[in-house]
Amino acid sequence: MVKNRPKEGVVAKRLNHREYKDNFCDLHPPLSWQEALNETSNCLFCFEAPCQTACPTNIDIAMFIRQISTNNTLGAAKTIFDRNIFGAMCARVCPVEILCEQACVRLEAVGRAVKIGALQRFACDIAIEENVQFYKREKDSGKKVAIIGAGPAGLSCAHRLALFGHQVEIFEAKNKPGGLNEYGIAAYKTTDNFAQKEIDYILSIGNISINYNQILGRDFTLTKLKENYDAIFLAIGLSRTNNLHIEGEEAQGVVDAIDFIADLRQANDFSEIPIGKDVVVIGGGMSAIDAAIQAKLLGAQNVTICYRRGAEKMGASEYEQNLALSKGVIIKHYYAPRKIKTKNGKVVEVEFDIVTEKNGELIKTGEKISLKADQIFKAIGQKLNTENLSGIKLKSGRILVDEEMRTSEKMIFAGGDCIFGGEDLTVTAAANGRDAAIAINKQLNAGGNNG
Amino acid sequence: MANLRSEFIGIKSPNPFWLASAPPTDKAYNVERAFRAGWGGVVWKTLGEDGPPIVNVNGPRYGAIFTSERKLIGMNNIELITDRPLQLNLQEIKQVKKNWPDRAVVVSLMVPCEEEAWKAILPLVEETGADGIELNFGCPHGMSERGMGSAVGQVPEYIEMVTRWCKANSRLPVIVKLTPNITDIRYPARAAKRGGADAVSLINTINSITSVDIDNFAPEPTIDGKGTHGGYCGPAVKPIALNMVAEIARDEQTKYLPISAIGGIATWRDALEFMLLGAGNVQVCTAAMTYGFKIVEEMITGLENWMDKKGFKNIDEFISKAIGNVTDWQLLNLNYVTKARINQDLCISCGRCFIACEDSSHQAIMKEKNNKRHFEIIESECVGCNLCVNVCPIENCIEMVPLKAGMIDERTGEKISDKYANWTTHPNNPASG
Ligand SMILES: Cc1cc2nc3c(=O)[nH]c(=O)nc-3n(C[C@H](O)[C@H](O)[C@H](O)COP(=O)(O)OP(=O)(O)OC[C@H]3O[C@@H](n4cnc5c(N)ncnc54)[C@H](O)[C@@H]3O)c2cc1C
Ligand SMILES: Cc1cc2nc3c(=O)[nH]c(=O)nc-3n(C[C@H](O)[C@H](O)[C@H](O)COP(=O)(O)O)c2cc1C
Ligand code: SF4
């Protein structure tokens, strides 16, 4: 079959339905029972297992793998959820190659880590599928906690607080829960509306209500919440994006990568999403990789990630970079965007300075290069909207917290992407939410109130 | 070049690897395939007396235990002796022996414990041209309830009596196959010898229940809701068989009695271990049932390569070579002191040795050094028990190093003696001089 020449410009329906379906299926298909069982035999049940220490939520990995191996899969799921109620999503999205699996002693022994992520997914999915609920709320404490943001940090905190018997009320800007689980994570990592299924499972604990379309600053204030709640947890992620500050940035076809990804995640039909023929992604983090891969999967012919520093500086792990390369994405290093050229208000080309790096500083070599582009995704980082935080202490533009996730205000806690020192990972958000809940509970039980 | 040729109680075969009496040797079709694959001999599936054929269950007859990779490590069965007509088996044995004159064909027999029954069947077997007979005193299920198999094998006097009948009524060499379902294997072996047996073979299968169906509350394999004990075999039984072979090989009364070893043999190394403990040849069942006849190729080349490496030309040069080193506990040298040593270059820091020694042995392994995960032996605590070696997932990572004479054992503070001293002369032994 002769393929038609790809259409110029940003257009939908570049592929046929089958191709969309194949392209956006599960990146790592779930393990069958036999595959899981075989994989468990690789686990050595290490003493104080290094993988557990490497997991930001400290899941007892050796134990849950042993439980799977004895056909006690629900026991395994509970072991995981005890530490991380988002265990199922984390199993799909965690960069395990730099977390638990990187610490697996089998890497040293035989050059291959136990597939911890895949096994974790195996156990969690069964519990969620069968809707087995492991937890019962403690008796009503009479305390009320407000949470702002229904992403993994907010929901993980909410679940743990509800468990402790507190009443939880969430204020969420969007009309759906999940945060980046729902709007950000690559479609091929969480298929079949899994983000919502998982949240339904988590919310089954009860005593958690979510108020949608409620934006801090627009619809309510921290001052008001402080009057009505015993504690507050801020989990608002990073809602603002950075700009390139170069000529042509306003042109049609220049889009924030995370907006593109959010649209993609909300689409019922991937064929309806328009995509360019020549796509340039500017940035070097996870969002850049995800935008590039998904552009390619939507049928873009040429997708080039342009990053202004070297490979080792990329926020995306080596594994993610290789994944992009394997999908046909081109990665260019030391390309600093200079200007965007337009025609009739639309992008046609982007020009870069070729730079080098000396002691962290970028130095222009004088060389320039242009790439043809009909669509440009900006993936140069998100930042915290610091308005309306009523004087809470910040550091480097993010909220400063102590080791109990407490902000400079005693009754206000924060976690997830919005805090200083965060790792911008789903799993850290889940860990922060859990730890904040534990600290809040401790404080509420101690009778603490407005500090 | 190594030569695997074997002569066991006068029966010649191109190698010492025989198939044990079991489904792989049930009919000409299988046996021919086995010979084509390279097996040196077979013990034909046990024949019973003439009459209506044996009836087997029609539901599952095998059960098994597995590793988590579903590697079969132990199997049991509730199969009986051959369920094919006697005449058919005899015809096929005759034809196969004619087609394969260089291979050993031994016929396994089990008939009621009456001399007439043996007298009736022995000439029929002789007539086939078979090289020998094996008396099945082993089957632990089905036949034993009928006064045969292990019901005979568990009573030394019966073994002696039946063996004597066979020797008296046949010119064929007689191998007596022993059941392990007894407390001391030397008694049935001695009885076989007294009866005039040319050799013993062992082990037959071990009474067992491999698992229980936890939904239907019944042992497996389950037949219409019920199960029964079956005979256990495969890799899991090898250590038991090795010991029984060694016990017979070093017993004063039976030490010159030839042994055909059976039980969990799957590789050249398994076979070799049995031969080093005194077996003249070996028989295989479960491994062939698990992987097919082709495994014999690995056994042949593996043993040849080992022999070449060691400079052995014939198998007789190494048979029994380890038996002199099998001794009794009270004769072990108590002045031999070893300490575990972890090779830090090989260590992957799984910590398995630490937790084993910590929870079950002598708290002789440290888990950190300079605040870093690090596993090292504390010699002043190590009793040299070997547990850490056994739980370590990396081969040769932990070694047991003997202390040289003159060195101080940091645990006891005593100087290592170069003298041999055992329990019989130990001061703590009330019975010692
Ligand atoms: C494109 C992309 C891909 C990613 N891929 C991965 C991955 O593969 N693996 C991984 O581990 N991590 C990944 N991450 C990072 C991960 O998604 C985040 O670290 C994680 O979602 C942070 O959780 P959070 O709860 O802190 O914030 P978010 O998930 O951002 O949730 C914040 C919530 O707060 C709401 N909110 C924001 N402002 C307000 C306001 N003013 N009022 C009320 N509500 C508000 C938002 O609507 C949202 O629901 C990715 C991120 C992006 C952007
Ligand atoms: C299914 C099955 C049937 C057997 N039938 C007989 C038999 O008829 N006669 C006999 O002497 N031994 C029989 N055996 C025992 C084997 O010959 C052998 O002694 C035993 O399986 C141990 O060897 P292995 O570990 O190599 O299997 C049988 C074993 C199995 C598994
Ligand atoms: S040999 Fe035994 S006592 Fe010594 S370190 Fe190993 S496990 Fe501990």
C-alpha cells in the first residue's frame, strides 16, 4: 500500500483508526499471572531491601513480591496501599529505572532488575478491579480539613485523613479530580480512563467531598478557609508555564506542551486531535519527551526535541530519552531557541543558536540553525502561581515546608509539585500527601489549632 | 578420550544411563525412541502375572511440586504396573532386544508372593532374550495393598525368599529394587544379598501427598473429590536416594553388592554423584518424563567432558571414589575449624546472609561499615556453620575457609591443632576414655 504524502500544517486524522489504537495502547502491557509468578522468583527477599529505601513512599517491596509469589495477591496490594494509595498509578508512571529498580541488587548480580513496577501494577490492579477495600475509617473525629487541589498529593492526603476519621473537603479548580494523573501523564501510560477508576476506588473510603471549579483566589481565600477548617493542605501543583521570551512566540502553532497533553488526555477520539507535520518541542524534561512521543504517535512526520544543554542535564531519564528515540523522535542538544519565523501569523520555522556550556553557563558559538516547523510545543517548565498564598513563606518560587510538610503557618501544610525541594513525581506527591496527613492528624489530636 | 561403556553385573551397555521401569519404558514405541536418543539401557515397565490386565485410574495420576518459575522439582504418581497384556509386552521386549543387541534390556517383575507365580513368569522373560530381571519390591501404592511391591520390600525375609526363588528358577541376573519407605535401607539390602541378588537398585518412589486442593479440601491429584498417597520422585528425592545408596555401599555386609542408583537423576552431575557413592550405573525416570529422551545427550557429553578433564578413561576408574569419605558423625575431625568469608567483589549486598545468621545462627555478620550497607563476617562469632553460604544467591561469593594449624580461633580463643580428634575421644563425651 502506498501511503499518501503527509499533509502540511496542523491537521487531524493523520492516521487510520487502527494506527491510533495501536499507538496509544498500554506502553507496558500488564503481566499475566504466569508472568508475574515467574518474575517473583527473581526477587531475593533482601534484608532491609535497597529497593524499599529507594522508593519515595517506602513500599515493602520484598514483602509484596513474596505475597504475589504465594498467590496472596490481595495481601500484596494491601502492603502497597499501606504506604502508597496511588500504588497503581505509580506502578505505571514511576521512572523505576531511577527509583526502586535502580537499587535492585539483581542489577549487579545479573544485569537485570526485578520488574518491580510491573509486579506492583499486577497486585494493585487486581484489588482495584475487584474493588476490594482494605481500610475502614476510624470513628468521626469531628475535625474538618480543607485540601486545595485534587491531584495525587491532595487525594493521597485526603484518603489518609479520612482514614483517621477526619472530614475532608477538597477545592479543585477543574471539573474533574486527578490533577496531572488526569491531565498530564502520557496517554500510553494510563489507558482506559484508569486515572478516574483509581480515584473512584480511593474515594470509596468516604467522608471526602470535592468542590469542583473552585479556584483559590477567585472563588475562595486561605483566610476564609482558616476560619472554617481545623487544618489546610495545599496541593495545587504548578499551574503556570514559563515563556521563551523570543520573537514569534505569540504565533499560531506555538503551544504549551502541557496544554497539548491535557487536550490529548481529554480526547475521546485521538483522531480528532490536530497535529503538525513538522513538530519542534523545546525543552528537556519529562513533558518535552511526552509531548514529542505523543506528537509522533498522532502521526507527525518529523518531531525534534531541542534542548539547550547536554543529554546528561535532561530532566527526562535515560530510559525516557531512549523511548523517545525508539519512537522516531530526534533529540538535538545545545539548541537554544532564538526566534520563531511566521507566515500569515502561523509558525513556519524556528531558529536556534548553537551553544556550548561552560561551568553551567551557556555560550553562543555564533553558529545558527533553522528547523522547519508548523507546530512548536514549549516544555520549558511550570511554575507555582504564588498569588493568593497569603504570605506563606516561599523558596525559589515554591512553598517552603518542614519535614512534616508544614508551611510557615502552623495549620497550613503543603505537598507535591508546589513545594520547594519536590521531585516533580507522582510518587513524591503521594508520599507528601500521606506524610502531611500523618502530621495533621498528630497536630489535631494534640488539640493544635490556629498557630 | 573418555569411554562411557558400562558393564553392570555382566550386562553391557554403551553408557551407564538407563531408563527406570516406568512410563518411558512401557512399550516398544517409547523404548525404541529412547535407544535412538542414546540411552544405554532400559528397565522395562513392571510386568505382572498373566491374566486380565491391570486397571489404572482414569482421572489424573500425577501430582507435582514446582518452583515459582513452575519448574517441576518433585512429582508423585498413583500409577500401577503395566496395564498392557503380558504377551504383548513379551513380544515387544523380544523384538526390541533383537533390534538393539548392544543395549541393556532388563525386565521388571511383580507377581504375587508365591513361588509358583514366579516360576510361571521367569521362563517367559528368559525366552525374550532380555539381559536380566529387576524385582519390583518398591511400588508404594495400589500393588502394596495386594501384598506386592513395597509390601514385600518392607519385610526383609520376603525379599530374601523371593530373591532366592528367582535365582533358583532363572539363569538371568537378578536386580532387587528397594523401596525407600522403610527406616533403615541396609536391612532390605542385606536381605537381597542373602537371597543371592546380583545387585540392588534404589530408590523406588516415596510415599507422599504432593499438595492439597484448598478449594475442594482434597489431596492432589484428586479423583472425583478424593485423593490418595502416591509415589514421590524427581529432583527433590535425590538427597534421600544418595544417602541410601551410600549406606548400602559402605555397609560391611553389602559393600560389594552392585548398585543401580535411581532417584532424582536429571543431569550428568547427578549421575556422577551417585556413581562416586558406589553406584555402578544409574536409572532415570522423572527427568525423562519431564523433558523427553533427549536429555541423555547432555548426560553423555557432560560425563565425558568431566572424565577427560580429570583424566579418567573408563567409568570403573571413578566409581565408588567418594565412598571412603562417607563416615559417621562421631568420626568427624573436631579440630577442623572454618570461618565464612564474603568476597566483597562478588557481594551484591542483598543481606540474605546477614538475616540468616542474625535470626537463625550466631549473629556473626555485620550489616554496615562506616554507616554504609556492608556485609562482613565477624570471625569472633562465626561457628562456621555454612548457613550463609547456603542462602547466598551468588555462587562462590561466600567461602568457608579452614583455619591453619597454629592460628587462633577468635571465637574460642584456642589455638588450632594439627591433630585429628573426634567425639569418641572428646573430654565432654561421657563415653570417652
Ligand atoms: C506532562 C507531564 C508528564 C508527567 N509524567 C510523569 C510521569 O510519567 N511520572 C511521574 O512520576 N511524574 C510525572 N509527571 C509529574 C507528576 O504528574 C506530578 O509530579 C504530580 O502530578 C504532582 O502532583 P500534585 O498533586 O502536586 O499536582 P497536580 O497533579 O498538578 O495537581 C494539582 C491540582 O491542583 C489543582 N489546582 C491548581 N491550582 C489551583 C487553584 N488555584 N485552586 C484550586 N485548585 C488548583 C489542579 O487543577 C490540580 O488538580 C508529569 C508531569 C507532567 C506535566
Ligand atoms: C509414573 C511412574 C510410574 C512408575 N512405575 C514404576 C513401575 O512400574 N515399576 C517400578 O519399579 N518403578 C516404577 N516407578 C518408579 C521409577 O522407576 C523410579 O524408581 C522413581 O521414579 C525414582 O526415579 P526418578 O526420580 O528418576 O523418577 C514409577 C515412577 C513413576 C513416576
Ligand atoms: S558460617 Fe554460620 S555462623 Fe558463620 S557467618 Fe555464616 S551463618 Fe553465621
